[in-house]
Amino acid sequence: MDRVTKTLAEYAQSIDFSRVPPETRHEVKRRIIDSLAVAFAAYTAEPVAIARRAASKFPTAKGARIVGTRYQVTPDWATFVNGLMIRYHDFNDTYLSKEPLHPSDLIGAALAVGDYVGARGTDLITAIAIGYEASVTFCDGGTLRKRGWDHVNFLGIGSALAAAKLLGLDTTKTQHALAIYAVPHAAMRQTRVGELSMWKGAAAANSSRNAVFAALLAQEGFTGPYKPFEGEMAFFKQLLQGDFDFSVLKPLEEGRPPRRILDTYIKPYPVEYHAQTAVEAALRLRERVRLEEIEKIRIDTYEAAYTIIGPKDPEKWDPHTRETADHSLMWVTAAALVWGPIKIEHYKDIRNPAVLSLMKKMEVNLDPELDKLYPQAFPTVITIYTRGGAKYTERVDYAKGHPKNPMTDAELEEKFNTLTRDVLPEDARKRILQMLWRLENYDISDLVEALAV
């Protein structure tokens, strides 16, 4: 293989539960709670229903159950539906660096493979910690989006390692799993351009599905392409044009205990992460200004927010789908001014006249000084000018849920209960939370059974 493939595989082999720090174990539990919360919030969403219906046509006697059901299908199908549920509302955790990522997208794969092999809770925690370590580290090494590739290409690396760990693959087979994943499955960023479709919420799920499929093949001895990362036409050359900082891999090469999950952020609002600080700034302004007084709204932001969710795409100024609205800085800001804290149900009213009217009063500017602070901070400045000549400004650098503005366990439980209330009865919610906080004491099959609606 190559140096990178070997480093990743040897790292996965070197980490067992005893080497996962207590704070990492706790954060993994928090991310599973958060991921299941947003998954059940999407349980009845149309794309999830479609995918669940498709998967249910391929039952198997030896497989994995789809979260929320007792449907037993192949692990790759279960991974896809689980991942789609977690990702659909764009409400799961985030990491932003040279490349953005939703690392908890890999939890759908870990749950599916863990259920398939009858893993313990300790195995699940270890596999997820390893997956986060790899995926988040790659985001520090290079950018995919600026070259037209999607961030889910990095996600699948973590998913492949998590699946390989749960399947008990040795170093050689883990390398082949990485190779079978990395070379055939390059995802394009067209998924997130213009008017967004159902596939926006499915791209990460598909990346993890490909990773699980690769690990299952490798388990049986199937070999993958030679030098998948560093070869002449491989991952780094094709997707990153040779621009990757290999120094970020040093902690993996040294086998350091997994801690990168501690650098990621939980979302307080169901909007693309670059808009989280905009929502909080808008909420503060909402307390100071009446909507009817607003003459102009100016949003100053940094390059990533400006490019990904800002004014570049005409569709972001006139969204017609839920997927486009939650990726529109303008719509999200206007919605927060009109309704207050953004909730999932607000996306049922994307064409609200008051929201669309406010958007017409906006201008969005890329501020070089704010951009210098990214990705250590995510500064958004919103200024409202009123008809009476007054000016109100709010700036937010860190949204709730960021390590510098953390969400407490109690606040996370509140998010879980709020998002699962329509699907899970109170006694089930209490039991699930109790199991998750004490995950070391349970089998994954016990947890998946408790999650059945």
C-alpha cells in the first residue's frame, strides 16, 4: 500500500477501549445521543421514508437493523438509512477547518456494523473515536470543496476505519478496506450547488455505505487498488491536486489516544453550521428592533460562509426546498428575525412572505478581517438600519455547542427529548438515555432494540 494507508490501518489496530481517554468516551456518548436525536426528528421525513421502503425490500436473516425499526437488512443498506436520518435535518455535529465535515455522519455506519457483529458498547465507543480521529485530522490537511469535491470523501475514511475495527479486521485487511473505499468513490460537490435536492442529506450516508461495503469485501480477502492515497492517480493527486499537509498525520503515526472529537461542535439550530452565529446574532437583534422598523440588513461574514451559504447562488435568495433554505445565510437570518430560534417545523413554511420580504432588504459582505479569524472562530456581524435612522449591531464568534461555548449534558438531553418526543414515548426516551450514558454496560443489539419505534 502506501504510507498513509499503513498509518491509518496501524492506528486503528493500536487503539482499544483502554486507550480511549475518559473525556473522549463521554464525548462519544454525547455525539451518539445528539445523532439519535436528529435521526428521530427525521424519522417521518419523505427521503427517509423512501430509503427505508427501498431497504426493506431486501431483508436478510443475518444483517443489521435500521435505527427505529426491527427491519434487518444488509449492513451497508442499514448504514445508508441510518446515515440519512442523522444527516437529513443538517442538525448533527460539525468540524470546520481547511475542509468542513459532519463527523457524526459515521455513527450510522458504526451502529449498523456494531449490530451486525453483536458488538459491545465499549467496541462502539472505540470505533467511533477512531473514526472521528481520522476524519477530523484529514480536514486539517487539505481542502476538497475548493477543487469541486465533496467533504464526504474525508468522512468515508473514518467510516471505513470504524467498520474495520468493529469487524475485527487486521492491519492488512484494513488497508484493503481503505483502498476499496478511497479509489472508486469520489463524491462531487455538485451535491451542494444551486437548488439542493434530497441527495444533499444522503451524500454522507452513501459515503459511509461505500466504506462499510469496502470493509465487508476486505473481510473476505478482497484486495483493493495499489497506493490508494499516494499513487500517481490516487486520492491526494486527483482530489487534492497534491496539496495536503502530511504533518497533520503525525499524531496518528505516533499512535496518540483519540481526542479529536473534543474539537468538534454540537448544533443548537437546524441550519448549516456557518449560519449558527448568524442565528444567534439575529436573535439578539430581534429583542431590540421591531420588524416593521427595518429598512436595511447588512451581514458581514467570512469567506467559507460567504461562498457556501451566501449570495453567490441565486437559489439561495429564493429557496424552494428545505435543503436550499437551511443552506441560505439570508433565509436563515430572516427566519430568525421573524420567528426566533430556528426549529425544524419552520421549514414547512419556506415561502413565508415576511421572511422573503426581509431577505430583499439584505446585503451580504465578505469581510477580510473576519475571515482572518476562521476557522478558529466563526464571526458574523449583523447590522440593522431602521427607517428612523437608528443602527443596531450584534456580533457572535462562537455559537452554543462550540468547545468555547459548550452545550451542557442537560441541554443535550433537552435537545434529545424535544426532537424525539413525537416518535418515542417518555419511558422509552428515559431508558434510551440511561443506556447511552452507561453504554459500556450494554451490547449494541440491546440499544438498537430499545430504539425500535
